[in-house]
Amino acid sequence: MSASAYTDAIMLFGDSLTQAWSDGSLAQRTAEYYSRRLDVVNRGFGGYTSTWAIPVFEQVFATKEAREKGYAQNVKLITIWLGANDACLAPSPQHVPLEEYKSNLHRLISLIQSPDSAYYAPETKIVLINPPPMIESKWLDSRIEKWESFGKEGPKPDQNRDAKVAKEYAEACKDVARETGVPVVDLWQAVVEAAGGEGDDQLDPYLYDGLHLTSEGYAVLFKALTALLDEKYPELNPETLPMRMPHWSDVDPEDPRPAFEKVKNGRLTGEL
Amino acid sequence: MSASAYTDAIMLFGDSLTQAWSDGSLAQRTAEYYSRRLDVVNRGFGGYTSTWAIPVFEQVFATKEAREKGYAQNVKLITIWLGANDACLAPSPQHVPLEEYKSNLHRLISLIQSPDSAYYAPETKIVLINPPPMIESKWLDSRIEKWESFGKEGPKPDQNRDAKVAKEYAEACKDVARETGVPVVDLWQAVVEAAGGEGDDQLDPYLYDGLHLTSEGYAVLFKALTALLDEKYPELNPETLPMRMPHWSDVDPEDPRPAFEKVKNGRLTGEL
């Protein structure tokens, strides 16, 4: 008997930019794009850094052994989108030095790609996403506004981010992509191109608080992501993936059951 | 070693009304509402009827044995939303007679609630959702428009639905709720109330093709659903559920790992 009946999945792994399930978010767009094909498993954790992401990954990604025994979903694609919090300025508790950020990304990729890793998953395609540009003044205003709305508890927020530093982390993510051969969505560049420049006013429509993407910002990401997938992993185009359960018009109304029972697409096969 | 690391889930089970992952859909709203708390597993299948839903359920819902051994997600809540296609007029292949619709819903509930069922899941709370009202003319226009846009292939669509019949199925779903004690969202009534009446013009903003809900229609559903959950299953309020992984400000930056490893919320525990 099958252990369960989960189908293949996409894991979105990262920080608050990934965590969002709002209208137009990466998660919502991806779930809609892969509707009836792949489940979207959102493992975005607001405020988390690439350093924290390693022990978290070990908790949320199934081991090779579990997958081989058929007890876990196959993650066909994982997006790794980190660095926005690492780029906080020291002495912020979220600050991760640039070189450590790079080595953390290397470590995450190695956990998936190294045959020695307990999480080895050669069937899991990886896409890196680098952090988007930011607007310093809008971000500080947003933090002060929140502080005021919560009764000015604690010290008044000061600037904990810098747009030039954020860009360094975006570049570093691309370095890791080059070093590992893992495809990367250059979101920093894509947003700046869509905005027509790096000016605060130009970036404004894409970043609702100076740091987090608006639906328009996510649209830029999603366009770049699907273009990259088409180029690097055409086998992940939803049109080429089998549909979970047949189209309703392919079901024989006189004898419907066989149409559903023969579907083995992505099913867990672990015998109990 | 843990087999995997999926957390507890909500399963949305039904037809195309459930399948949608669009902006403002039931799935998107539920995923956002339960962000960091429960995964949303969308098992909506466009065009499917309550008769087809039974063999499908047996494929997509984990067995009791699998869950007890820790190899499958615990479904904390399942929404069962069927009947819109059953209400197609005979001789449509989707037509399911009213009494059969009711007995199918009884069967689905029994598969979850009966201790003799291989799918017995006493921890799974159930909510029924009845089909919304429909607009006959808008639905037929939409079908004809689609037929024209596909080069008028096949016979010109005729009317295969009836608003009064749809209402009978909505009432029948409420009968099943009464007979089984399972809570029901009376979506039919909620939409008519929000619309201020059953007139085509009144219902228009809620149904984009006369049958499927707009974001405004889903908003009516979601408001009614969360109110019902608060009343019947207050333990499912996201504020009362543990958050997957701690809030970032609760992580010790000097020693982050223990914060993530101690989290056992909803993890699969199957030993390999």
C-alpha cells in the first residue's frame, strides 16, 4: 500500500521575500503556474539569514534515505533566495559577513549536490535568486512608522541597511552561481532594468517598504524566473509535466475509477 | 532519523472552485492566513464531481497506517467543496443525481470519520462548502465565447446548468451537514446576502463566468469560512498554532542552531 499520496513539489526556500503568500507573491504565482502539476512548499522564514538557513534546511528538506524509501516528496526544484538580511549592517544580529554569506550558499548547494550529503538530491534542480535593490529612506521611514504605531517601545530605529551593501550581496550571489554552475536569477539587475535605473523614485513601485517587493516587483522576478527555467530546465515547464489526475473530459463517466487509480505521477511509493 | 520534515497541513478538496491558485482564490487566501503555520495542499480538480471524488480521495489522502507510522502529513483541516458540477443537467457526463450527491458526501465524510476506514483520521477537522449561486446567461455566453475562440470545434454549446437546480444541490449539502454534524459554509446564502439578492445583475460581481468566483466572491467565502472555523474549531485559529521555526528575533545570533533543532511542530517522526 502506498504510504501516502503527495506529488512532486517545488520548495521555495529563503527569508521573508519567499515567505509571502500575498496576491502576486512568488509563492502565489508559482503555485498558479504549476497548478495540478507540482505542489509549492513554502519554506520562507522572515528575517532569517544564510547562516541560519543551514540548520533550517536540515530540518525542512527530506533526507536521501527518506526519499529513496518513498516516504518523502521529491523536490523537483528549489529556489534559494537569501542575502537580504545578511546585508544588514553590523552590529545588527542579522548581519552576516559577505564571505560567510558566499560560503553559506556554497554549503546549501553542496548539501543538495554532494553525493556524501545526507540530503543528496540529484533530481532537485536549484535556482539561486539574489536580493533585490533597496531604498534606504523608505526602509527607515517604514521602521520608524512601525515603531511609532507600537507605542515607541524600545529605542527609535536607526538605519540598519545600505543600498550599496545590498548590491554587494547581490553580486556575491552571482559569484556563487558562477563558481558552482547553479543558475541564478539576477533579480537586482532585473528590477533596476524594469525601473529604468537605481534612483529611489524609480525603484519605488517595486518595493513597498523599501525592502520587500510589491506585486509589481514579484512580477519582474517571476518573469525572469520562468525565462531562466525555460532556458536551463525545460523539463520543468508545466506544459511538459504530467497533470495530477486526468482532465475531466478524459474520464469515462460510465466507469470513472480506473482513470484515477492508474495515475502514479509523483506518488509516494513507500511500502508499509 | 526523521523521515522528512513536512509540517501539518490543510487539504482543500474539490473541483475547479478549489483548484484556483489565482489572486484572491480560496487557496491563496488560506495559504496566506496559515503562513508559517500550516501548509495548504490543493487537491481541487476542475470539472470533477462528487462521484469521482471518492476514488480520487483514496489516492490523495494518506492512510491511517501511513500517518501513524509518521510517513505522511497530518491534515488538520479538510474543506470538501463539491456539487457545482454534479448540478450539471442530464445528460451531461458530469451530472450526478441529487441523492447520489448526498450519499457521496456521506461516503467522503465516513472515509475520514469511520474507525473502520483505512483513511480514518480523527484529528482531521472537516468543513463542507456548498456550491455558490450561478448566472445561467453569463455561463452560456462564456461557453459560447470559448467555443468561438477555439474555432467553433464541435457542436455549439447549449445550456447545461440551471440556477434553481444549483440551489437544490446547495441545499442538499446543508442537509448532509445536518445529518452528519459536520460544519458547513453556506456559500450559496453568503453570496446572495453579499449581493443583496439572487438577480443576475446582483450576482454579477461575484461570478466571473457565471459559475466561477471572482476574488470578490472568494472574499465572501473566506470571511464565512474563517468565521465558521473560529466558532467550531477555535484550535485552528492561526494565532493559536505554533509557528514553524521561531521568530527571527528569538534566535540567538551567537548560537542559532538549537533554536531550529528544538522545533518539532508538525514534523514527521517516522523512523527509518
